[in-house]
Amino acid sequence: MSRFDLPRQASSRSVALSAQCRTQNGLRDQGEISDISAQGCCLRVHGLFFRVGTRVVVRPEGLEGLTGIVRWVDGDFVGVEFDRLIYQPVVDHLVRTHGLTTVERIGN
């Protein structure tokens, strides 16, 4: 299943935010969150391979770990639905400090 197969529950916002990721089996990798909302995020990792349904802990730079489940996989990108919503002012702060401009998004 890819990110294009699932309807979005909320509008995500583009960011470039480093994050550590840990699977339920204890495997770890450094990655980058490219989109985030209160409900979940799009995470890119290079060393781990995920399957839909995998339980993960995502620890964005400057935050505590967020538990969730992988909902889709598309190459190095995975969509994680958080177990609990992130407080919206926290999402807004992450976008202010790590958000991408339109030009930066087009250039990638």
C-alpha cells in the first residue's frame, strides 16, 4: 500500500526535521520527517525496512518519542499514524522552526 492509496485525515505540513526511529523489535535508524500533522507523519529512513502494521516509536528532534503504526510504505518513505494526537500548537511550532518554503519543496 502506498501513500496515494489512503485518504488523508488532516492536512499535513512540509518540514525537514531529523528524527530517530525504533521498531518494536528494537531496530533503530536515523531518519527525516518530511510531512507532519497532529495525526501522523511521513518519515524517510534508509537502513530499516517497514511493513504496514509495524509498531514504531518516532522521536523528532527536540521531542519525546511518539508511538504509532506504519499505515503505508513507498520505497524509503513510510506513513506513521500516531497513537495519540500531537497537541496542535506543538505541530505549529515544528512547522515554524523546521518548515519548508514553497521554493524548497519544489527544488526537492
